[in-house]
Amino acid sequence: MAITLSGDQSIPAPPLSSRLSPAQVWGIVLLAPYLLVFLAFVVYPVCYGLWLARAPSNYVALYNDPIFARAAVNTLIFLVIGINIKMLIALFLSGFFAQQRTWIKWLSVIFILPWAVPSIPTILSVRFMFNPEWGVINHLIFSFTGDDGPNWLNDPTVALSMAIGVHIWKSLPFWTLILITGRLAIAQDLFEAAEVDGASWWQKFRFITWPSMQTLYITCTLLSMIWTLGDFNSVYLLTGGGPADLTHVLSTLGIRYLRLDQLSLAMASIVCAMPFVLPLVYFMMKRLSR
Amino acid sequence: MKLPSLREVATEARLLLIGIPVFLWTMIPIYHMFLFAISPKEDAFSGKLWPDHPTLHNFTIVFKQQHYFLRDFYIQFWNSTVIAVSVGVLTLFIATAAAFSISRLKVPGGRAVLNLALFTYFIPAAFLAVPMYRTMGNYGLLNNHWSLILAMVTIASPYAIWVLKQASDKLPVELDEAAVMDGATTLQIFRLVYLPLMMPSLVAIGTYAVLLAWNEYLYAFLLLSNDREITLPVALGNFLAADDSPWELLMTTGFIYALPPAAVYYAFRRYMVGGLTAGAVKS
């Protein structure tokens, strides 16, 4: 082995391996499994996918596909409106759950359930609740008003809003939990001092809570936006992209093209999202790898 | 007993005004699933809030595989289990080795690898699924459990490496130095010093990877299609293929499928909350 030769001083500019200590050799060996996984299942697929999506005709086809434009708008609505509503609720609830009460402790244990259980059965459960003929919602509407309830998932606006609702239902506990840790990290004497000075609820939030949680809150919002781009289940399992392919988001659209055997279109639709994704990813990496 | 002041009552009432909607919002979809699981089909489909005759009959049908959609229930349950456990073990192995290498051995280029891993972590999984599907086809792994296991390891390990690296950095360097003085080899340090100290984080990451794989739907349904190879969530999705789906059985199977991860989550909650939230957002 080259390492055993490293004692020989007569060789000028020894090869790299001979300058490595045994610890560093182990370092490379231990890092190798991940590098292999990374090369085989990230680098290769991404390069291959980009190569498939290289033809400009793909982008022309996407541009001419009304479903793509609709999906892009839906994704934007999902991210800008959905995520901000979710994070505002999470911020509000983090204050609620930070209260020291036994029943709130118990409620927080229950509150985490949507995040702890898999999304497939619960999303399908919601889907059946809104079934126009047999769902419990329309049964209740009928028994109270005598009228048939609406065909909920057949209206694209309602269907997309419900997909956002399902997404919020699923991931609200996680973000609330994170914001609670942020809230609990604030020194309590600040609030006590504010109390003495007669500060209102809003003033306490505005001048103590918000300044200390601002960074965390914005980081969480951006992170949630990136991840929500990959939220396939909330839309696919609730609406399947329907009615008439009007509720697709980019993640379900990519899979739709894939199922139609239009892999290059699928890749092209993902490439189109990159100008929005990469700056967010870059920003997050800057923030997290400080 | 001291009577609560009016102000205390008002505060409590306001908290309840938030707490009750939160409780209902959280529980309704889960209760609805449970309701279907214990209702005969007629009751479930007539919008009753509690069945006239609650029954465990649906569970009997599932456990005896007495329906067309359920004929491979046990093998699918087994597939889910094997895949989840394999993903947990492989992710732990890969991520622990990588975190030890980057954080303790300061391997050259470790920082770059960590950044690459972080980058992967931020790429939405549904986007990677498209090229991943094709790649697995090229490797000849489609319809093979390995395709799903390797895909999930790819998705789970970046986060795992990152969290474990953060945790490793907190261990004092003197421990390694002392072990080296005592003549310990790198592997001995790894096994006898590093692993025992990292246990809480390893439990959290193992649980994270197992749950991630057990819950995964998209990759499972893309990569596996044969009825005897698929995992439970894919089988649940397949219920929807029919127009007259037996929803009460779908919900029963879904309920059974949701129990293990919920149990695991609550059992390891202490580790999960500490280990994962610390890593999820570094403040």
C-alpha cells in the first residue's frame, strides 16, 4: 500500500494517499457509502433527467399545455396563500400551547396526531367525508336544510382550497411544535417587566415575541414553501388533479406526465420550477450551514 | 376553596374557545376513519355520527383477507415492514458513518459532501421522483423492493447526516484525543466512544427513517406495481380503482396501517422532539 511508503523521504511530492493519516483513510472509507448512494441515486438521475429535458421543443409543448399554466398558478396559490395561512396559525397556536395548563398539555399530545399518522388513510377519510352522495357532510346538510349539499370536489376552487386545508391539517402540528420551542426560548423576565410596565397583549407580541422569533419564523416559512412544492399526497389523494386536471400542482403534474409516458415533459416541467426553487434552496443552505 | 376571579374565568374561557376548535379540527378526519372501521357498510354510507350497531366485523374481513382488494393484506403488511426496517438500518449505517467521518475525522472535502447532502434535502422529493423512476428502470430494479429501499435511503440520509453531524459536533474533542492516547484505533473510537454517546440521536434518526419509509406513498406507487410486491399505502390507493370501493374496508385497513407509526411516534416522542426539532431548524 502507498501508505507504507510514506516514510521514504527521497520521493519528492508524494502521491495524495501517502500524505493521509490512517484516520483520514478511515474517513474516506466511512464517507464512501453515502457518496455511492449520492452518485447513483441523485447525480445520475438528475443529469439523466436534465439530458432528457434538453430539447427546446419540450418547453414549447409545456407553454402550449393549458394544464401546465394552471398547475403553475395553483402551485403559486398553494405556496403563497396556503403556507402563509398555515404559518400564521402555527405562530398563533404556539402561543396557545405555550400556556401552562394540564389540559393544554394533553391537547398538545392529541394535536400532534395528524403529523404522526400516515397521510394516505386520513386524506382518503377527508375525501369520503365530502363525497356528494354518501359523505357525512352532505348528509348533515340534507338533514338540517332539506337540500342536497354541493358536489365539493367538482369545483376546482373549492377542491384546491380543500387540498390546501388537508396540507395544513397534516403539517400544522410540526411547525407549531417548532415555533413553540422558539417561544419557550424567550426569557420570561422580559414579559414580566412588560407586565409591570402595563404593556398590552399586542405590545408584548410586537416588541418581545416577534423580534425574538422573526428569524425562526421566516426560516420556517421558506423551508415549508420548498417542502410543499414536493407535497404530492395532499392534491393527488384528495382530488387526483381533477376535476378536468384543473387542480394539479407541479408535483402532481410531473407524475401525470410520467404516467402518460411523457418523461421529457415531466422533466421539463420540473426544470421550469428550478428558477424559483434554487434561490430558496441557496438561501436556506446559507442560513443553515452557518 | 377559593373561587376563581372573573378575570381567571375569562382567560380560561378564551383558551377553551381556541382549544375546542383545535381539538375538533385535529380529530374529525381521524374519528371519521375510526367510525368507518367500526361501522357496517349501511351505517357508514348513511352519514351516521355513531353506528347503530358498532362491530368489529370489518377487522375480521381484513384479517381473514376475505375481500378481493385484501387478498394480499399480510404480504403487503410484511413488505411495508421489511422495507421500513431496511431503510432504517441502512440509513443509520450510512449516515452515522458519514457523520463520524465529517465531524470527528475531519475528512478532507467533508464540508462539501455535507453541503451536497443539504442540497438534496431541500430538493422536493416529488421532483426527484420523476428521474428516479427512470433511473431505477435503467438499473433494472423496478418492481423490486431494493428500488424503494434505496430511493428512501437516498431521501432519508441527507437529513440524517445533517442531524447526526450537528450532534457529533457537540461531543468534546478531548474524548477522541484521550482514546487515541490510550492507543485506540479509529474503529475502536467509533464503536466504543462515538456510538454509545450518540445513542439518543441514533434512536431519533432510526425512527425518522423507519417512519418515512413506512409512510411513503409516491415512491412506493411509482416503483412497485405487482400486487404481491407493493406496500400497504399503495394497496390502499388501489382501492380507489373501483367505482364501488368498499370504503369501510379501506378505512379499516388504513386504520390498521396508521397504528404502528402512531405507536412508534408516541413511544419515541421524547427522542423525536428533542432530536428532530433541534435539527429541523437551527436557530
